[in-house]
Amino acid sequence: MKSLRRSCTSGFTLVELAISSVVFGVILSATLGASFTAQNGFSAAVIRSRLEQRAQRALDLILDEFGTAGQTGLTPASAPPLGSFSLTYRRPTGIAAGAITWGNASTVLFEYTADEPNNGVDDDGDGLVDEGRIVLIRNVGLPTERRTVLATGVPELMPGELANGLDDNGDGLADERGLAFSVASGVLTIRLALGEADAHGRRITSIQRIAIQLRN
Ligand SMILES: [Ca+2]
Ligand SMILES: [Ca+2]
Ligand SMILES: [Ca+2]
């Protein structure tokens, strides 16, 4: 090494050049790797934040619908470990001839869409398989029935859950969907998952849960 350096003091030796380029290559690839990872983390954080906002907005709209509900009139009122992916509420409006009179029914439910049928395939190519959406239906079954989409990108099963009759993800419900309602001790719990795939096809999911004390 020393003899080589002495013989070529004005610049790099071939050996030094080779080492320099290897080191430069290592530094360059390490830097590229770091920025690639940071960018991935950034885009994942952006997607997660967007999903949280979307889920919160959907839950706020569901709260508007069910926030003042009583346990009577709520169908189904599934107790854990059972959950339901739809919930219908009919508000009592008064009493006539000794019987409760009921207002129009509102339903919030998970449903598959025409471009993403339930077939184990990502038909719409968005990186999610058999995802669905949440729809609010007011005045159910009447000519005035109105449907509003509250959120899209809802996984058909909650992350970590398999369709096997068990509570695989340990959240207290078995085989729950990305939208799940359950009622216990007068409290309605709503679980909602929203998913999106990032530019590399990795699925990012946000899960929100709210509990509402039902009126008697
Ligand atoms: Ca499908
Ligand atoms: Ca899809
Ligand atoms: Ca579960």
C-alpha cells in the first residue's frame, strides 16, 4: 500500500480508487435506502391520517343517526361475541291506543359494490380484496328511501380476523366485518376499519371504535 501511495502521490492509486468507489457506492445506496424508507414512512403516515379522518367523519354521521337511540327499536342488538354488519333503528314517536308508534327506519350497513363483488379477487385493482362500503339508508322501504355512502374501502373482515367462527384478533367479536355493531349492558359499540393500499401495494388500515350509552 505504502509503496503504491508513494509512487502516485498526485492522486488516487488504483486500489484507493477502487476502495473509494466501493465506499461511495455503499454510502450512496445507504442514503437512497434511508430516503426510500423515510418516504415510505411519510406516505404511510399520510394515508393513515387520511383514513383516520375519513373513519371519524363516517362515525360522526353514524352517531348523528344512532346517538340518541334507545335499546328498544334497535335491530339486531347483537351481544358479543356476535356482531352485526348492519344496524337498523326505528325511533319511537309516541303511544297510540296503548301501543308504541314508530318512526321511519334508518339502517347503516356494510355492502359489497358492483365493481368489487365478493369473489376473493381485487376486481377494481385498488390493492384491497372484496372491500365494501358503508351506506346509510333513511326511510327504509318507503318511496322516500334515501341512500348515502358514508365511507368506502371497508375491509370485509376486521384486520386479523378469519371467517372461522373464532375471535382471531381478540377484540371480543368473532368473524366481525370491517364495520361491526354490538350491544352489551346498554352500550352500543361500533367498530370501523378503513383500508387503502400505498404506492407499493401494502395495505394500510385504520381501526376506530366508539361506544354509545343507549337510552332506556
Ligand atoms: Ca372481489
Ligand atoms: Ca378492491
Ligand atoms: Ca374479532
